[in-house]
Amino acid sequence: MEKMHAFHNTFDDYFDHPIKQFPLPTRILYQVVACFLYCLFKLYFPTKCEGMEESFLKLRGREKGTVLVMNHVSMVEPIIMTLLFWRHGLYLRAIFKKEFLKNDFLRWVFTRVGGIPVERGTADIKAVRRAQRSLMAGESIIIFPEGTRVRSDEQLAEVHGGFALIAQLAKTDVLPVAVIGVKRISPEGARIKFPRPHRVFFKTNGFITFEELDKSDKKEQLEAMETMAMDIVYRLRDELRSEHPGVE
């Protein structure tokens, strides 16, 4: 793959290259903004992470990244998780819906932070391959299988299982994570949508490997991974709610 230029790169260049191969000005800007946001969010959204430190330690000691799957409530949790990875010397790239590219500002931001666009409702092989290359380059991928923000238990959301395929192709594992505490950051119906300070809780029990699924057929492996990973996400979410009553 050709080396990126200091300036005047295409959006596809950013989607196709690992973050560590981004132009130096972009990487410097990434570090400066990440440092500022990390300090701001640490005060504004104090975070407690159960089981994450062990996962970060393991990721720092290996060559490939992981596919992180999580329940999706607001736009805040992917930012916080990306900053937590950054704080531990790791890169986390988000899979986001291609519709965001229609906005010039969001398109510029998502390219510089390593986002990977996906055409929802289609077999977007280009997005899958980009995610696969990122994982093999040591970067992790965050995917929200629910496909949209789910703000209540009554809201029906179809779980998309593409994350298992990406992990299988990259020969890596999946990290299920649950989050609570982000729903009230920007309550629905509020006149002012500016985020409110709130404590956020994350929880994980560690990685799931395809080997532990005890399935020889690749299709069966995908189905088992999709089911197990999301079952763990929702179980961890319920455990967090039980441990922190009143927090959503």
C-alpha cells in the first residue's frame, strides 16, 4: 500500500491505512485532541471499568487487535472507549454508518480518527476487508451489533452479526462489553441537547475465542459467536444495573 502524503490524501486513504501510517500532522492532531478529550471526559464523565484493565494488558502484549461489541445507547460511549484504548497505548477504530459521510464536518472527523464506513443492510465486503486489515495491523474494532441507539428495553433492535465474520477472517477474538450510565447524558425531550455530567460504567468478562465455541463448521462458528457475544453483553448490562440501581 502506498505511503500517505503529509496533506491532500483521499478519504479512502484514511479508511485503508492503519492509524500508525497516517500522516505525521494527522497523528499529532490525534494525540493532542485525544489528550484534551481524555482530561475533559475524566472530569465530565467519570468512568468505572470492570475487567477492562486485564483486557488492555493482554492486547498490548499481542500482534492482533480484537473486535469489541457493545450495547449502544448514545454517541458518548464509543468516544469514551476510544479514549480508554488510547490511554493504554492502543488504537480503536469504529465501524460507522456510511450516511455520516454526507456531512462534510463529520466526514473529516471520522476519517482522521480512523473510522470505517459501512453500507448498512448490504454485504459491504470493502468495510469487512478494511476492518480485517486493521485487526491484523494490531488495531481493534468497535462495532454496535444493534445497529442503532437503543434507549429502552421496549425498543426492538435487530442484531447484526457481521462482527463475527470480521473476527473470523482476521483469526482473532471478540470482546463483549456492556455499558450503562449514558442514557441520561442527553435525555430525550430535553430542550438543550448538550451532554450532562454523569458517571459511566463498563464491564467485561474478557475475550471469546472461536476455539472455545467447540464448533468445527465455520458457519456454525459464526452463529455461535454472534449468539454468545450478545448474550454476554446483555447479561453484563443487567449485572451493572443490579450493581448500580437507578443508573441506565
